[in-house]
Amino acid sequence: MSDPFDFDRESAVTELGPGRFAGLISARWNVGQVPNGGYVMAIALRALGASFAAPARDPLSATAHFLRPAAPGPVEITVERIKEGKTVVTAEARLVQSGREVTRVLASLGRLDAAEGPRFIDAQPPPMPPPEQSLPRPAGMPDIELARRFEQRFDPATVGWATATATAAAARQDAAPAPARAEIRAYQRFVDGRPPDLLSLPLFADSLPPPVFAVLTPGWVPTVELTVHFRARPAPGWLRSQFRTRFVFGGFLEEDGELWDESGQLVAQSRQLAMVPNRAFR
Amino acid sequence: MSDPFDFDRESAVTELGPGRFAGLISARWNVGQVPNGGYVMAIALRALGASFAAPARDPLSATAHFLRPAAPGPVEITVERIKEGKTVVTAEARLVQSGREVTRVLASLGRLDAAEGPRFIDAQPPPMPPPEQSLPRPAGMPDIELARRFEQRFDPATVGWATATATAAAARQDAAPAPARAEIRAYQRFVDGRPPDLLSLPLFADSLPPPVFAVLTPGWVPTVELTVHFRARPAPGWLRSQFRTRFVFGGFLEEDGELWDESGQLVAQSRQLAMVPNRAFR
């Protein structure tokens, strides 16, 4: 437990035996009483990565189904090695607390920088003002422990819902504004200076307020499933991130995310399916 | 085996015992020698759905990792019921052929129409000419058995790569055109008149030529992982679909899809991570 950084210390796993690992879920990545899903997923990825010999253990694609809320405290991780191919290995992790499975993670791993091949990129990093012209976490966002682990700088254009005063919000309603976009753009980095890496990307993909808060009153939005595609090792510095929800209906919503590093490289895409409790529009 | 429609007959499973099912993978959904991944996923979903009492067995989110190519012939499906919640159940299916697992599917199921709640939709069906002004499958697309199971009508704006003659293609190269978009838009329905349903959505999400063929010479694009979000029961008729790839680099690409029904309702979103062999640009 001598890791210098919060995330490494608090996502570490110890091998108990073949395919069995112990970890300790910290309360310091909580959203309310519940540890963040991306953080729990990162713990699973540590166990998955430790189960295969380097160098074929970069995560490529990982899907977590959140069965019940995790809790701060001990967790046991069981890894099943499903298939070991030459270029891709597939495995899954079961995270168990107090005898009950809380999260199942299915993932493929391999070497991210092995193949170069053709390059076609039809996208740009999210358009944002520079970090120094962006906003620290607005007071109108939920006050959660998780947020204290990060520096966050928000694109002002995307967080009016969290910066407007009650009066201003009422005025906006009178003016019958066009429906807002459910989108949040922000720069993110660890507050303790830890550089981003592949393992931390699920956490960065799940650490901003749900963009649906722009159109629905904030509240608990339980994730059913979160998938992250890992596309490149992030360069040190800010991660420029964008999360957007386009479809809220039938009790569910999707949330699509992109994480770009300071070199202008896409490093991850994320998508989750979450449940929307019956809740008022803002 | 008295189902009137191809898809139902050829994705049927028989329960062998608790959590054990037998199926028969048909060669009639092949891409070359390999059964289509969405078709294989649908067989898994049948076994998953049959493992839970109605009504909580609509698929909500399903992720398949393709471990090795499936082959036409018998398949045994083992289902593990991971968690049975009040509103969501989570389970996984292992598809085994000749003693070797070919595909692992992790899924959450529930009731798609149980919750109404808030509705916010910030999207439109893909812009396309009506089916009668769209193109039948162009001769320049790969001639595969799978395509004979569908009627397909392509938006001409998205399949120039498959309709242009060799001369026209050469002329385009001389003119140094702007990089194409890797996008395909098409209407799809079963050729035998079977209406679309939830179970068939993974197949529709994986049955058009990869949009990357617009920018790279066509060839085998092995899917590592395919996730489908099931959002609504499709109305009978055409499925209006759009698939796009924005990031080809480092040997991998993503493919994002949307399926909309004739009533103008989004019914599914899909995303896959696939490998790009080293291959020439068109």
C-alpha cells in the first residue's frame, strides 16, 4: 500500500490464488453512499490485467453490468480466462462482497499499440474553451466525495443548469427556451497529479454528472451496463471529455462519452444504459 | 421446427435441462464461411430469454465477445442466471461448438414497456430518401449468403463506393476527393415477411456491409465485441438504419449503429469494436 497516488492505492488488488484476488473498495470515490461504477470497473480491470502475462493485457473493450450497489469495504474478484488468442484474450471478472456478486465485467484485452495499419479519423476533439476559460465544478452540481478526487473544468456552455440561480432558472422557464441539450463537456484530471492511463479511463468515463441533469432534476441514475472501448494510451495532462444523452424514454437512457487527451488523440469511447426513475423536468 | 419464418426456425433453441440449451447454427446467415455475429447473438438471446419467467425477459442490453468464428452446425448454450432483481435480471450465455466456446454473451433483461416516465429525445431518424427511391443492394457489395435473407434499400448517398464503376472510381481518385464519410444508411426487412422484433435486432444491427468499406478496400473485419441496447419493440415494416465509423487507427475501429422503425421510434443502438487488418485505402 505504498502507491503514491490515491487511485493506484485504492484500486490495488492482491492475488490470493489462481484467478482469485482481494481488493478494498474505498469510500473516497463514492457518489452518495455508493462507490462509483467506473471505479469498481477499474478494480476489476486490475484483476483481469494481472491474470495474463504482459504484453497482451491492455484492456480493449470492457463491459460491466452493475447487479447491485457496491459498498465500501473488502471485495473478492474471481477471474475466468475464457479464451487466449494470439492477439486478443477474453476474460471475465466477478466482484463479490459479503458473498453476493455486485458487478460482472466481461472484457477483451490485447496490445493497443501492436498494429498500426490504416488510419481514418472523421471526428474532432470536443469544441471547448481552454481550461483556464472553463469553470470549476459549479455549486449547483451534487456535492459528492468522488468529485474531490478530480480537478474538473467545465465548458460553461454545457452547465448552465448548475450555474444559474433559482431566479435565473425561473426567468428561463418564463421565456420558454428551446429544449436544452443533455450534454456535458469538461476537462478532467486527478487532483493528486496522477497521470491518466488505460486503467483509469473507465473512472474518467463515469465521473462527471450525468448529462441528463441538464433536462431532468438531478437524482440517482442507476447504471445497468457500461461499456468502454480503450483506443489509445492517454498522454499526461487534461482529458478533454464529452458526454451526451439523446434518448430518454421508456424508463431508460443511454449516455455516450468520448475522452481525448492533450495531444488531440481519442483515448476512449464509452456508452452506458441507465434507468431513469420517474422524475420531473427541470 | 414448424416456425413459418427463416429466422425463427434457424435461431430456435431446445432446453436440454436447467440452463442448458441446444441450437443449430444455419449456414444461411453466413458471411463467407462464418455465421453472422448478430445471428449467433440472437441464438444466445433466445436461450437467455427462455431462462426467465415472462414478463421480465425482454433484452435491455447485451454484449457479445466473439472468441472464435462460429461454424454452421450444432451449438450448445449454457445459461448462468447471475442476478434476479425486481426490475432487471442479468445473465450470461456461453455458446459452445465441438467442445470449444465460440461466443460469450452478457446481458440484462427486463420489461421494456414497464416504465413510462420522462421523455426527452434529441435526435431524428437518419435522413434518407424513401425506400422506393433507394437502391437495392449494389453489385459492388460482397456477395454473401446473409444478404439473401433480407430486403435492403440503400441511401444512394452512402454507397457510392459500391455502385461506381472501376472507371468512375479511378476518375474519383484523380480528382483527389475529400475523404469520404464511413457511413451506410439503409432500410432493412426480412425477405420472407417476418416482422422485426426485439430478438432480431442484433441481427439487423450486424447485417449491412461495414461502413468502413467506404474508405478501405473491403475484406474481413473481425468483431471483437458487439453491444446492443434494446430500446423499444419495433413496429412492423422497414427498419431504417444507420451505421458509422469515425475512428480507424491502431488496428481497431468502432462501428456505431441506430435502428429506427417505421413509426419513427428508435428501437436499438449498437456499437462494436472490430479489428482492421492492414489494408489499402480505396
